[in-house]
Amino acid sequence: DNKVFKNRLLEVMKSLKGGKVDVNNLNTVLDNMGVKLSNMELRDLNQNMHVGVDEKIPLQTLLEKLKDFTGDKIEPSDVQSVLANLDIKLTDKELDNLMKAMPLDDSGKLHKNRLLKGVKDLKVGKIKKDNIQRSLENMGIKLSKEELAEVTENLETDGEQ
């Protein structure tokens, strides 16, 4: 149907080196890229970018930040089951802290990519050792077989399977 996936477009554009985006034209740039953000999401994006004195941000930075606003949207009530499907276990307190940090869009949903980034930023929670590779890949972290072997070899466990 002559359309491209946003995530794929963002990945290709990330390979471009250089380039800056004037934050005063951010809406136009996003429209031209086919990225539609709600007013709340646009405000949130602006607040999470460090703008230079020239009122511009590197294209790379914009594309990296846009990842948080792409992908599936989920209901806040589904967060625990989404994390469980990724074999990520959080305590009730960890889950509460995560949810307090998660902005919702105009329809009251949150982006799954943003949730996964939030989980990475928490630096808490548990993952079964047997499911490390799959959980890391679901969070967008790709490791070679050698790197994965090194990571799993040096992990401490709590004795739970």
C-alpha cells in the first residue's frame, strides 16, 4: 500500500550522520516524517530533549527520542501482564514507581517502547536466567552469543528458577 513502517524509517534515518532539527519547526518535521503525536506527546517530547543555544537538536537525538512514541500502545492495567510475558518480575513497589514515571497519551494509554525503556531505567526487577536473551531482545538490547555468554556467566542469582 506504498507505506513504510515508522520504526523502520527511524532506524534507516539513524544511520544518517549529522543534521539538526530546529525545535521551532518540530511539528512540521514530524509531519513530514509521517509521525503523528498528540499535543500531550509533543509537549512530553519537547520536555525530554536538551535543546542547544541555537534552538536545534541533532537529528540522531530526535530519532532516538521518537522511539519512545512509536510501537504498540497498551492500557495501564495491562502493564503487569505485558511485563510477565517478557519474563520480567517487579515488586509492587517497583511497579508503582514505574507507573508514576510513565506518561499516558491523550487516550490514557502508554507506549510499550516507553514502558520497556522505563523498566531499563529502573535498574530493578528480576528476569529468569533462562529467559535473559529473549527479555533483552524484547527491550531492544541485542547481544552477540559471546556477549550473552559472558553476561550470563557473571550474573548472580537469588536461587529461584
